[in-house]
Amino acid sequence: MNQNSLDVKPEARVLFVDMNSYFARCEQQANYWLRHRPVGVCVYTGKFGCVISLSTEAKERGLKAGMRLNDAMAVCPDLVPVESNPERYRHYHKKIIGVLRNYCNDVVPKSIDEAIINLSNYDHVDPMKIAINIKKDILRDVGEWLTCSVGIAPNAFLAKLASVRGKKRDGLMMITPENIDAVLADLRLGDLPGIGANMSYRLERAGIKTPLQMRYATPQLLKSIFKSIDGIYWHYRLNFIETNIVAHDYRGMQAMRQISAEKRKHINYIDQLFMTLCLTLEKRMVHHKFYCKSVGFTARYEDGTRWDDAFTITTPVQDAISLMRMIRIRVTKFEETTGADPVFNTQITQLRVAVTNFVNNGNMLYSLFEDMDRKETALKTMHEIKNKFGQDKLIRAVEMTDGKVVQDVIGFGSVKDLTDLDYKSI
Ligand SMILES: [Mg+2]
């Protein structure tokens, strides 16, 4: 069954599981003598090695990920530096995902230490009970040091927010239509994953000073502040609609066609072409045994404007009918929300449909998942290091001539390219 991602789903049925201090906890799990001690996992444990994950004990001492070891040791002399062990983190990752799959067959790993569990298609389940059991099962079956924070909410974005906010409440929090306003009232704009300093400033200048005000702002106002359809998505996210924007370049398949002045006179032709594009993608996905979880759609018009949409769905699809239906529903919804002219009209000069975020026969292709927030964190950390120590102090590990120092590194929070080298300071 395909799910329409634009439905308003007020029941809290999406769980976001986030492992605490993951790499450091895995080390403490594997090595008894590291428990209760400040531990810093480093890509390289030389004097200027960079700390990528800290145990809770180390965080309590004021250490921050991204610090160089010599600075971290100055602040916390009993810090135990441990070289990262990607094989170990993958091993626990697989076991954790296995536990989650005992409860639901729709589990999407978002990174090495995060996963989404979608219970939307399950009737008569108690998500809170499942969350409590999952936490217990991981501790019992995977490792007693592997604690996690679970957020429960009507959509993935709010579930992630709940997992972050719930960290200080035994790692369990639920956001529902009843409490969302109270939850948002305690937050600043910058507390929302994905809202950075620049966007906070823009929102504030437009009179939206809190996440609560943002929830009740009209989609049109948010669209004008964000200067893109992203604003409308923010409205959706805060109002129980499942939606995710695919903000990066597609690493998927696309089907595109120009439409001549003669042909675009007939709306039937445009409709048929739209179907043909979707069928083309269906054929290619069937050929590769792929199902997609993200869809993009663009229409360009005679006057140079364009309509651009990209969204993520919870249930992977492969067939043209589903693609067409989902795109159409979103277009209709958009037209209704904004009162805009029809998106499908006789001024269209080009149509494009794209699919990405593939799932292969029900097995996740990890390499195609992205986690934007984590990527931003990693980039931010990298830029902070660069600013502090100068550009030349930071090189990609792959550029190291001494290959044996770093052979296998997991990037910040991403399961993408598990064997790829990330970066390190020297
Ligand atoms: Mg985590």
C-alpha cells in the first residue's frame, strides 16, 4: 500500500531512535575498563588527533566533539583517547536495526546511530509501549551500555525533535496535537533541526520569533520568508504532515522532455507526457529492482518561471501510477493552499520527474541515504577547526600518504560510504 505523504496524520505513530554518544558507547560496551570514564573516540590518536565522539562522562567535563586531542587532554587529563573502530560500530548498528525490525517491517536507518520506525500502517499498537520495549531490548540483547533516546510523533521531523528534547527525560518523549504547542513554546527557532542562524534572523525580522509562531504562520508567509517552497514544507512539518525535502543533488534517475510550442497547445499531450515520464522511471526501477523513497518534479514555463517539488515518502514505490498520483495530489494541495494557477497548463515548456533514495528489494542501500543535519554538523566542525588552526592543518584523510594510519573511517553520523575516508586534522 502506498502512503500519501500529504495526509494530515495527527496520531503519533513515527518513532525516531537516536543512540546516545554512539561511537564512545560502543567502545565502552566492548571494553569494560572504559566504562564510567571520559572516553574520546578519535580517527587518529596522535597529539593533534581530532575527537569525533565523546562519552557522556567526557561531555560532562566540558569537552566538545571536534576538539584536538592536545586541547582535550589539557581540559580533561584523564581522558582516554581511543582509536575509532568502524567495524565495531557497524556490528552494533546491524544488531540494533535487527531489534527494531522485530517490532515493525518499516524501519529506515537514517545514519549509523539513527533510525526511523514507521508504525503508520499498524493498527492497535501502543507506540509508547513499543518505544519502552525497544530501549529494554537493545540494552538486553545488544549491550547494556547502548542507551538511546526515542522520540514519538506524527511525522519523522517531529519525532526527531522529540528524540532530542527527550534526552533529559529518560530518553523518551512523545509529541502529540495536545502537547505540541507547549513543547514548541519552550524552544527557540535555532532549536529546530534545520533552522540555522541565518534563517532564524530572517524569520525574526519577518515577525516570527518562536517555533510556536512559526507553526501558526501561514504557508504563504513562510514561503516568502524562505524564498522557496521550503517554507511551505516547514508549515507541513509543524502541522503533522509527513514531508521531507530532498535538498541535495539527485543521485537517482530522472526523465525529462522538452515540449514544443505546437505540442503544448494541447493539455492532453502534457498529461500523456507526464505519464510517459513516470512509466519510463518505472521501467528503469523495475529493471534495477529499485524502489524509490524520494521523488522530484519540475515544470518549466514559457515565461521562464518553474514549479519545483521534491518529497520523501515513507513507503517505497516503484510503479508509475503511484508516482503520478503522489505528484498530482501534492500539486492539487499546493494549488488549494496557495490559490495559485494550475501547475499543469498549456504554457509548460519542459517536464521533469526524478526518483532517488532507492531501496533494493526491501533492503536498504545505505550508500544512497543522506542525513543533512549530521552532514551540516560535520561541515560546521570542520570549518571551526579550519578557522582555528588554519586551512593547511586540515586535510582529507584520503590525502594522507601514510595509508596505514587511517584505513577505514565512518563519517559523521552518515551510513553513506561506510568505507570512505572522512577527514582528520594532523
Ligand atoms: Mg546519537
